[in-house]
Amino acid sequence: MATCSVGLVWVLKREVDIKRKREIWKMPWFNECDSPSAVDEVEKWLPRLHALVVGPGLGRDDVLLRNVQGILEASKARDIPVVIDADGLWLVAQQPALIQGYQKAVLTPNHMEFSRLYDAVLRGPVDSDDRHGSVLRLSQALGNVTVVQKGERDILSNGQQVLVCSQEGSSRRCGGQGDLLSGSLGVLVHWALLAGPEKTNGSSPLLVAAFGACSLTRQCNHQAFQKHGRSTTTSDMIAEVGAAFRKLFET
């Protein structure tokens, strides 16, 4: 997120080791994330947030997930945009009501996560021959929550419209690449909502933000692969964010 021009990122994760950077703050009290007061502690910071990204590095500890549920509810009450990925999607698959009808949420499942969500919400298997329709139906069933199904081509829907992002990437899919997508999406969602539909040609700001984040992630992957080939890692992709951002959005 910090490499996408966001001013400050707060990381809420226990037992995390982060190189100290001025734009990244780790909340020291969150080592007590299994404490009953954890939700109350996070709530104190919510008024300062422009967006919340839930899932990367989360894990599935029962007490932690209960606290995350409370944080999501508090974020919705404050109308904070929420991007949900990784184990956050596992939580939503267990409790779809958590984000039902919350149209400032964006879900970013890969193929497996999408199948789990689809089965949990629609009580049936995904039609593998109709990815567009499947993403549309899941979004509609969740109350027009924006869904981004990651894949060879990314399929996006807000329940009314379906977009396909086929920006050139590479044949190399890096572990952790989804974290780059969800982090950049948190930034772009805030910017798009701030701009409003009049600046997105009448399209859903969240859908436009999601398309932008998918394009940025793919462009970073493409540029990194040109330099590093099959040894490309997500760290190499992150190093390309600035140049990729300029190429896509500033030229």
C-alpha cells in the first residue's frame, strides 16, 4: 500500500517482524489479539482509516477470527471500505452475513477461494464454463458486493456489470502476489470513492478501483518478469510499483 502513494499504513498482526519504515506502523498491543479488549483497541483507530484490508497473514485462530468479526462490524458501522482476501475470505465463507449487502466491500478470491464462497452462498458448484456468470451471481447473492475472481484473466463484478482485466502479466504467478493486489486495491478504493461516479464515467467507483488494482498488479508482474524471468518474486514486483503506476495512470 505504501508504494502506491498512500501516506501511512498501519499493520495489525501479532508476532510480526517488519523492517521499521516511517510509513508502516505496527501496533504493538495487537500481540494481544486474543484479548477481549482487542476489538475495542482497534476501534479507537478506525476513525483515522480510509480503508481496511483484511486477510493477508491473518491465520485461522478461532479467537482471532472472532475479533476480526467484531472489527469488520465496527468498520461497517463507520462506512469504511473493506477489502477482504486470503483467510478473511475463509471467514466470510463461514459467515456470509458478515458482508451481506455491504457495498463498500470488495472480495478478491482465487479459484479455490471463489469455489468455497460460491458453495457457501449459493449452495451449489461453480459453473466452470461460465466464469462471468458465476462471478455475477455470487456478487448479486451477496447483495451486490464487488467480487474480483483472480485468474489467467481477472473477472470482476458488482452484481450489475462484469469487467474482465486481461492486462499483460507473465507466466510466473508469485506467492504473495495477491497481497499486492489487495493492498493496492485498498488505496484505489479510497481514491475512487473520494472522486465519485462523476469521475469514473458513471461506473461503480469500487469496480473501477478493482480494475485498476488488477491492472497494476499484472503490470508489476510483467515488468518484474522482464528483468528476473522465472526467478521473479513478489518483492521484485513491489519494486516495480512506482514505474508500473506511472505507465498505467500517469501517461
